[in-house]
Amino acid sequence: MQGKTGRARLAAATVMVVALGACSASYRTHGYMPPEDELQQIVPGVDTQASVEDLIGVPNASGVRDNSGFYYIETEMRHFAWRRPEIMDRQILAITFDQAGIVDNISTYGLEDEPRGADHPPRDQEHRRRDRLHPQALRQYRRARRQPASGRPVTAWPGPRTGPARSRHAAVMQFAQSGAI
């Protein structure tokens, strides 16, 4: 009898230790930030896009318009249990190029430089217009579903009866209204 109780206690203790261990926060680093000694080797006005790629690697992102810059982004995230991951730190290295593809400027930004806070990346006017497109499209879709091409509004649930059930129902209603019953 003593052995079964001891095993049950051991099993319960093991489950508790595993459960508590699963609830501890974990930190993960996403992205890539080149080491400082490699960054010091880049000379503005001399190095080109190709030489920067050879020296510090391919960027996480590049300039959307005319490939005007390289962006190296490193984000440290805190993951805890079922909660949404939280951004703890973010470093952004921006290397911009002139029209000839030669390094123009090297800038670094941190989490404190983001205008919208830690949870949202900076956005410009073009992103805001694009973000508004999605809700507008949904509203138009919903409006089109309520107002079909026939011009008649769609009826709500349960809707009109169709098929054989409708004809039987119509026959019964017609018979009842005729006063034959």
C-alpha cells in the first residue's frame, strides 16, 4: 500500500515540475544584425551594394522603391505561456545608397525611435491607404451580398421555402384559406 502512495506522490510532483517549467518565459531573437567590427569596415562614398552584401551578408529587407537601401532588423521577443509574444528589443540598421548604388548613409534605430511604440512598426501614408482598402472591400462585399443583382434585398433566415416543400406548404395554406376546413 505504501508503494502505491509513494508512486502517486512522485507522479504528482513530476507533473507539477513539468507544468511550472512550461510556464517560464523564453526569449528568442529573430532576424540578423551584423557585428560592429564588420560595420566599421563599410565606408560611405566608397562601398557599393555588392560590396556591402559580400561584407555583412544579404539584408532582411531592402528598399521597396528603386532598391535604395538595405535594412538589417533584429528583434528580441519574449514568449510566455499562451500570451501573445512581446517585443523586448529591436535594432534596425539602415544602409542607404545613392542613385549610383554607392553607400550614402549608415543609421541605426532602436525600439525607442519607433513612432508607434514597440508593438507596431512605423508606417507611412501609403501603408495607411493600403490598410484602409481591406475594410472597404469587406463592406462592399457585405453590401453586395445584401443587395443582389436582381435589386431585391436578400431575406434573412430562415428564408423563403423552395422546391417540393414550398409547393406542399402553399397547397396547404391555399386549402386552409379557402375555408374548406
